[in-house]
Amino acid sequence: MAAVNHGALQRRKGFLKSLGIFLALLGPGFITSNVDNDAGGITTYSLAGSEFGFALIWTLIPITAALIVIQEMCARMGVVTGKGLSDLIRERFGARPTFYLMIALFFTNLGNSISNFAGVAASMEIFGISKYLSVPLSAFFVWWLVVKGNYKSVEKAFLVACLFYVSYIISGFMAKPDWEQIGQEVLRPSFSWEMNFVTMAVGLVGTTIAPWMQFYLQSSIVDKGLKVENYEYARMDVIIGSIAVNIVAFFIIMLCAVTIFQAGIKVETAKDAALALAPLAGKHCTWLFAFGLLNASLFAASILPLSTSYTICEAFGWEASLNRKFMEAPQFYGLYSLMIILGAGVILFPEIPLIPIMYYSQVINGILLPFILITMLILINDRRVMGNYTNGPVFNLISWITVAVMIILSAFLVITSFF
Amino acid sequence: MREVLKKPSQLFQRMLYIKNLEVLSMKMTTNPQVFLFLSELLGKKVIDLEKREWGKVFDLVVSLSEPYPPVIALLCRHKKEILRLSWKKIIKIEAYFLTHSLTPADFDTLQLKEGELLLKDFLLDKQIVDTHGAKVLRVNDLHFLQVDHTLRLVHVDVGFKGLMRRVGWGKFAEKFFQWFFDYQLKDSFIPWRYVQPISSPDLLRLKISQNKLAQLHPADLADIIEELDVYKRSQVFQSLDAATAAETLEETDPKIQVRLIETLNPAQASDIIEEMSPSEAADLLGDLPKEKAEGILREMEEEIAEDVKELLVHPDEKAGGLMTTSFAALPAETSVQEALKFLRQEAENLDVIYYVYIIDAEGHLLGVISLRELLTAEPETNLSNLSNPRVITVGLEEEKEEIADLFAKYGFKAIPVVDEEKRLKGVIPFKNLLEVVAPKLGK
């Protein structure tokens, strides 16, 4: 080991050395961003493309920017403090606010978890497999992956899952889009005050920037043990991840725009969208689309329960580690199992209305998000927490504007959901 | 084994602790004792005898000089200024803090003196180490015993009940659990004597006697260190003395070992690594960046550094990487008496003490004698008379699976490693191989 290691160290030099470090540190940001394209996200993108064509595609540019701004703050907090977000919240704001925030986070994430198992059910039905088979199997798979695997193997599995998002890019090309027209649409933002249009725009933002991601990203950065010296790599990771996720989003919207929107077909779910693709772009395109949905749903369904239980246990000082036995960490395993059992269990009810479930889980996300973002901004500007790594004036202005816009949009989403 | 040993002492400590509390309360009681929580005290108004309001309490200061720290002052916010008021001014605690008549001159500046601790700032909602249960926990509340005028910190509340009380649902949670699960929620307190605060580096830099981490077994310390965040990890690690640090490091995950050592300068690091067994030290140095490892080796005592360098050349999976160089090798002419004397002197530094190896002037392995044989032999006998010339050895390049088979077959506690000319290069203690094989046993 020793001799081999020294040899390897000597060979890594200059550019190769940086690349090596980057690849070694790549992961948290990239995975977090991608997992963000979960079942809810893909549904929203396909509906945006099917209903409004290219009209909304420009929003992906400001969304990417906002995602980078917000995730960069999380990454920075993780690297500088070495603590998870819920840890910081508990130490800075005390027991009561933390308690309510964690309760809200639990229910929000339970909603997301349900919507991801719904995604599994929908995509497997395209392949002709009943949800009564696919959902229990996938719940078992998720449990097995995390409980029987270790951090390294799980991260590798997740990075592979990230690669499978390429299926959306391939299916995008299968539809033979007119690139010139798309270029024009991106550069010429269109907007309408029509209710459906605004709701859809808000939905796009809401599905891309979710509360739980901030917790997950920060703790995976902490888990990786990134040091302040390596911060630039963490930032690159976040930026690349944020761009990658929006490229996938772009291809989904585009695919639905050139096929379903132009054919004037009405769809309500990602499954409808996948099925509508068959006569327009071929059977293979449908399969790829469904496969992408399955991958995304399973991926998010694996991460969400785990991330939620870690976050909550960290806030309350409960033992939280996959290396412990059940009785040594009962709260951790309890929460984890509850999320999977409830998440998958709800889907197994016959006649369960999946579309409202997905929609309302986005709405709860929207309610919680402002609170999380504001606590983040307070924390990142606190010198006792961040030392010399607080936001500069310019970045602070950008992040407050981003957060303000996010809050207005989320408030809008929440209010419209009640009328 | 440790578990078994732990119990009587646990019981004893518990008894001692109860006794302490009794003494503590007997000494000063004439009045009834009252238990109070920090969460009940924070936020109360400070009002003097003339009914003037002097702000709200937002933190308490204790002095760590006593085993159960007394509260010596409180902090209150008065006209946007944070002021410190000595505990002597307090008459009693009711719905508010009643004090003697105050003038602004009665307040001190905020400055903390040595051995003083801000409870809310450094303990409440922060992590602590429970040195008795060897766990990292989060503080939900602090529990005081009030006797006459003195308020002493006696317990740290880490339980669910305390959390619910903080949230404001204490009564509700108690009733709910009683009604729904027929379960009575219990307080889970940790006596202050088992609590080591870790939220600030200053608290760890206290005198060694006050650093309660010293009560922990290195294996437990290693578990705790692995659970902490990067910064606390190195603070806790640096608060240990070199010998404890070395033992703890041996029990820590290799990745974390590297990070911990990287935070130290070469001089500090070498002090700790010298205390480790050479094979563990070599594994660790092999994982460090080359410049760092060389820097540390330069700082180390030459003799130890040479041993470690030799081990560094060999890969982990082969005999050369598994062996240790601290074993007993003596010439054949040595008497049993001298050999035993040698063992007694060197035992502290030897990784393998069960066998004495017999070598000639060039270092060729001639035979082996077990400790049992040495102890039962006549003191004047020469080792050459006892030596067992049929020694099972392995080469430097032997794979670990083969070595494991040898251990299984012969039941040795250690196997010597020789080069092509049969010169003794090192010894593999069974323990080193266990670390290689054990992870596979479960699968």
C-alpha cells in the first residue's frame, strides 16, 4: 500500500493532479442536483413542455443561476463549519424552532417520498408491470441498498444513476428537434400572466429548488470531509451539478414540446407523456422516457428517507449511523423505515389519486422553503459560525434577491393551491 | 472482557455519585432543596427590591473549579447592553429574579475569567461527550440543585422529555405517552462529572485533570472522534496526551487517522506516531502525502524512524507490510535470566512478547522459545539449550491468506518473517492479521 501510494502521488502532477482531486471530490453537488430531478421534477418538466411548448424553456437559465447561488451557500457552510445544516440550525436557533422545522421537514419529505414511489409505479406500468409488484420490490431495493451497502458503494450506485439521466438526452435527439427554433425561443423570453402559465413557471422553480436538498448537500459535503483548501472543487462540483440538472430538464421540456405540444395532445402525468411519445417519436423513445423516470424515482426514493433521518437525528442528537445496530440507533432506523413503509404503502392503496399527491407535495415544499432559505442566510452571515467566509456585500445582495424571488414564487404557489 | 469489568466499577461510581450528592446537600441544607432547569431560568426578568426592572436573563456563568459548578453570575440585556450581575446580588428566584437594590455600578463587564463557562452559549443545544456511556450527545437542558443561595449544575438533560419541555410540549408529551403507550416518560440525565463539553477549544485545553476524556478507553475515544465534525475532531484529538492520542489513533478509521495527523505539525505528529506500534505507524505514514510523511520521519527518533521506514517499503497485504519490527531477538549464548530481564525492561515497547527469537550475529533465525518455556526453565540455562530449531517462517512476499492459513493450522500467537537468506526481518502478531481477516469473517 505504502509504496504504491507514493508512486501514484509522484505521477499526479499539474493539471492531472487537479483533475484527480476534482474527480475524487466530485460527488455531493453532482448527486444532489441530479436527485433533484425526481419523479415530481420530471412530471413538471414534461407537463411544461406538453402544455406550453418552448414558451417556458428560458426560465431554465435563471433557475440554474438561483440553484447555483443557493447550493453554493450550503456547500460553503458545510466546508467551513464541518457541520450539517440541521446541526447549525439547532445550535444557532435553539430547540423550539428546530423542532417545528424538523416536523415540517419530515412531512414534506414524506410527501416527496410518496411521489417518488408513485413515479416508480407509473414508469413500471408502462413496461406492463403492476404497481403491486413494482412498489414493494423497489421499497425493498431501496432499503437493501442503504442498509447493506456502505457510503462508498452507495455513492457509486448514485453516480451511475446520475449517468442514466442521459436517457432523456438520447430520447430528446430521437425526436429530431429544430435547433434553430429552439435557440430563438431560449433567447426571446415570453411571458404571460395567464394563471396556468404562472403556476407552471412557479412549479418549475419549486421542483428544482427543494428544502431537503440543502440538508442533503451540506451533510454529504461534511461526510466527504472536504477542507477549506479544497473549497474551490466543491464549488465546481455544485456548479457543474446545477448545470447538468438543467440540461436534463431542457431535454425533457424540448422533447415534449416538439412532439406532444405540436400534436396538440393533452397529458396530465409523466406516464401519459411517455405513452403519448410512442406514436410521435417511436416506441423506443417511450421506453427510454419511462426508464429515465424509473431511474429518477428510485434514485430519489433511496436518498430521501436516508437524508431525512440523518437530518432529524443530527438536530436532536440521536445516534445516526448505518454502522449501528437497530437497538443502538432506534430513532434513526425508526424514521428511516417509517418513511419507506409509509411512502411505498400509500401508493398501494387502490384508487389513490396520484396527481394531487404529487402536486400537494410540491406545495408543502413551497411552504417550507422560505423558512429554510432565511435561516440559511442568517447562518451564512453570522461571523461566529462562518468566520471570514460570510457572504460579501455583492453576493449577499444576489442571494437575498434570489431568496426573495423564491419566497414570492413559493407563496404564489401555495396561495393558488388553495383557490 | 471490558464489558464484564465495567459493571462493578459502574455500580461503584454510581454509589459514589449518589453519596456525593447527599454530602453536597447535607452540608448546606437547612432549607428544602429545589431542582431547577436552565430553560426555566432563562428569559426571567431581573427586578430589584425597589421594583425596578433590569432586563431579562439570557445566560448564566458557572465556575468550573468545583466538581458541581456553582452559578456565580448571570448575564442580562439592559438597554441593549449585555451586562453581568454577580450571583451574590440575587435574593431569590420566583417568577423573576429578585435582587438587592441595584445601581448600574453593580454590573460588571462581560469578560469571562479562566475556568468560567457560559451555559447557554457553550452547552445548551450543543454537543457533549458522555464519558460514562462513551457517547456524543446533544444537550436539551441543564439541571440545577438549589440549596440556600447556591445554584449548582448537577445534571445535563439529554432525553426526549427534556426536548419536549424545551419545545413547550412537556406536559402534553408526558400525558400522551402515558395514555397511548402506557409508558411513563423518564428524565434522562447525565451527572455533570461524566460530561465533557466540546463546543469550544478552550474547554478542551483545561488542565488535564479537568479534561474528562481521559476517563475513556482509547477504543471508545476513537468511536467518539469518528462521530464528531472535522474541527471538533482535531480539537478533541489535540487535547489528548501523546500516549493516549497514539492508542486512540490505532483504533481510528485509517481515513480519519490521516486527517487527524494532517492537522498537526511534524513535531507534534512525530511525538504521537513514536508511541504507536511500528506496523500501525507505517500503515499511517504510508497513507499520508509523501512530503508530510518524510517531514514526520525526520522529526522522529532515529531508531524508531528506521524501523518504520523498513516497514514502509512493503505492501500492506504481504508479510512485509503486516509484520512489526519490535520483537525480542537474542543471541544463543544469552542465559534465561538475562533474557527475562531483557523482556521485563522492554515489554512496554514490544509488540510481541510471547516469543523470544534466537539469532546469530548476521541476524539469521536459529530458533524460537516461548515465554512459557522461559518462565519454567532454570535461570542459568543458555537459550541455545531450550531453542526449538524447527521454526515455521514466512517470506517477505507471502500473501496474507497464506499466513492466515498458517495461523489457523498451528495456533501460533506470532509468525516470524525472514528474507531469502533466512535473516529475521520481523514478526507478524496474530492481532495484525486479525485486522486484515476480520472484515471478511462476517461475509
